[in-house]
Amino acid sequence: MPQHKSAEKRIRTSERQRERNRAVRSRMRTAIRKFQEAPADQKAAALRQASSELDNAVRKGVIKENTANRKKSRLARELNRESAAQTARG
């Protein structure tokens, strides 16, 4: 149990922040998953949405900017690889 008034407040604020971080991280992961599961014709729109969620997570301080950039780069590479494979096929 907290011994000081400020410690009680830190518990309250850190709990609020934890919930906010979980929500932002969850939205981010959902957007990435939707991109990966999207059909080929909807991948570009899903990539834009995932990039937006990653940028939002950076703005909220949930992840670092380099982490978001790395994830966006990998998603874009995946999109380019799949579109190149589709072009080669037909």
C-alpha cells in the first residue's frame, strides 16, 4: 500500500496510462493483422491504415519512432513483394 499521497496519485495515473497504452497498442496490432490478412486488391488501403495507427502510437509515446518506421518498412516490402509476384503471374 502507498505510504504517501503522491504515491497514491502515481498509482492512479500509471493505471490510466497503462490502459491507454494497451488500447493504442491493440489498435496498432489489429491494423497490422488486417493488412496481413487483406486480399491483394485491398492491401494498399490496409497499409495506409496500419501506417496511420503506427504513427498514432508514436505520437502517444507507446512505441519509438524507429520501431514504427521499421514496421512500416516491412509492411511496405511485403506489399511490394506480393504486387511483384502478381505482376509476374499474370
